[in-house]
Amino acid sequence: MENKKVYDLEERTYLFAKNCRILVQTFPKTLSNIEDCKQLVRSSGSVAANYIEANEKLGDKDFKFRLKISRKEAKESVLWLKLLKDLNIKLESELTQLLDEAEELRKILSSIINKI
């Protein structure tokens, strides 16, 4: 996983989704891990996809709407990461890094939304 901060938000959301995918490949194949990892892959990818769509806005309302979806998906990613962290102590460090990134992305998106 990459630790260097990226200031291009499209790239940063992409790296978040990518790093989530890399990490889920390392989990033990339990029923809860499989289901939680599927949800994490979906929500982390949606953070990136909706941010990219926001940048191709059809207007200010569309821009704000897409940002809100991206923020919502970042919040959902936090939930899946917390569940995975609580049940997979051996991967706590990696999960903490991704949790921190999900929270930072959520805060950045909230800040952009509040300035519109």
C-alpha cells in the first residue's frame, strides 16, 4: 500500500479504492470477511467513481449531488473497514491506515460540499 499523500483528489480516491482491493486479497476466507470485503470493494470504488463523475458535472446541483454520494460511500467504507479491523487483528495496521484515509476523504469531501 502506498503511504505518500496525493493532492490530486481523483488520484487519491483511485488509490484508496486500489489499496482496499490489494488489502482484501490478504484476508482469511471466512464468510464474514468475504461479505465485508465485497462491500468494501463496492463502496471504496464508488468513492472514486462518484468523485470522477462530479468533475464531469452537468451543473452545480449535479456536482454537489455526486460529491454527497462520494462522501456517503466514504462513510460506508469506514463501516466495512471497522468491521474487518475488529475481526482481523493481524491486519490491524493496514486497516488503520485505510480507515484514516477514508475519514480524511470524507472530511475533504464535506469541506468541498460546505463551500458550494
